[in-house]
Amino acid sequence: MEKSIVYGYVSLFPQCKDSIEKSRNADEEIWKRYCDKIDLENARNNISNIKKLCAQALPYLFEIYYYPDDPLKSVGCKYLYYWLNINPLLKKNKGTTINNIYNEILNVYNTNHKVKIINQECNNPMTDEDIIKLKELYDLYICLHKVKPNNSTSDHINSDCSLEYTSICKKEKENCQNDNTSDFCKALENSKKYYTTIKLGYDSYLREHLQSSIINNNLKPIVATVTIILILSLLLFIVFKFTPYGAYLCKGYIWLRRKYNNINEVFSILDPLDPSTDRICNILYHST
């Protein structure tokens, strides 16, 4: 498969994934009778899983290629081949076997449906190198689309995306320096631009969120103090107005007030009536 037609479609992969996951719930009996005819000599030890995946792949292909204007038509086969390569049910089948399974599924589809898949892209499966690079881009793309300002885990995801992007760039640095016009390098550059846009938006949201938090933190003690004063005032009003304890509190307050006044009177009597007397005594003392 030519490089110019592999990586540019990664943004459509999430839609393909949704479509093939939806096919998992399709009526398997309708499709199983087609897939039961599959007999691959190199994969007989895993034939039951292959037939199961076939029954999921056929409605996926039908949904995409039956309608002439489906936007996924240009990428449907690419995702199917990618999906088969990363599917855990086919871990025992590697290399040419995956290619055989892929071709067999397409053959089953074209044999049993009037609307054939006549698409040059479907006849050129990806290389192992394509799969590795495509998975890197796709994982990065998914990671970036999880970064949302209102997502409580965005800090962690944001960091993961940055590390993932840096890791890919380090691996592909030399290749992209030699040929930055390749489809993969262009897709990687687009991911960088998208990441920068998201990061700027997220940083802006974070600043606003922190400013709002600071304002709220400053208001909290003020609101708490005012609330306590109001509650105490209300309690005192209720006690004085509607309970017998108000009278006792008033009497106690008056008694304390009188006691305080009496103490002040005693101290005022003990104080010299005229502070000038002290000065006269001092003069007489020093003159002797």
C-alpha cells in the first residue's frame, strides 16, 4: 500500500471502530452461513475465531460499501486490515496468515453480495511497518481527543499525550528530517498542531479555573464569619425574646456591670486628687 494513502485517514478510524463494534451485535446467523465455508489450511488451529471475526466483518463491510456515498468507503478496508492485525483472537496468526484471512473475508463478501467491493485500496494490504506506525498515530489521535477542559483526568492524559508524541518524534526524527513530505510525517505534524491547539485551550481553561478557585478561597472565610455572627445574633434574639433565660442573662449582665463600676470608683478614690501634689513633694524633698 502506498505511503500516500495509509496515514492520512487515521482521523476516520474512530468511526470505523464504532461501525465494526456495532456489527458485533448484528444477527450472526445471517452472516455465519457465509463464513462457515472458510477453510484456511494455515489457520485451522484458530478457524473458529476466524469465522467469528468474519461474521462481524461482513456486516461492517456491507454497511460501508453498499451505499455509494458512505464517507468511510475510502478507509473501510484499511481499518479492517488494521483491526485484524491488532485483534487478540488472531495473536496466533501472524505475517501472511493475516493477509490470507483478510483476502478470504473479502472473497466471502464479494461472492455472496451483488454490490461488490471494487476498490483498489482493498487489494493492497498494509505492511508490518505500516501497521506499527499507524497504531502509533491512531493511539496518539485517540489520546489527544480525550483531552477536554472539563475532564477531571485531563492533567494525566495531557501528560501522557505529550510523552507519547515525544516518543514517536524521537523514533521518526531522522526519517522525517530526510523526507518531511511523507504522508506519515505530515500526519505527525498535523497531530503536533492539533496538540498545540488543545494545550493552549487547556492552559487557558486552567488559568481561569485557578483564578476562580483563588477568589472562592478568599470569600470562604468572610462568608463563614458573617454567617456565624448572624447565627449568634439570631440565637441571642430568640433567647432574650422567647425564653425565660433572657431575664436571667439581663440580671447577670447588670450585676457584672455594677461590680465593674464599683471597682472603678474605688481606684478613683485611691488615686491622688491632684497630680501636682507629687511635684510639690519632690521639690521639697530635693531642696532639703
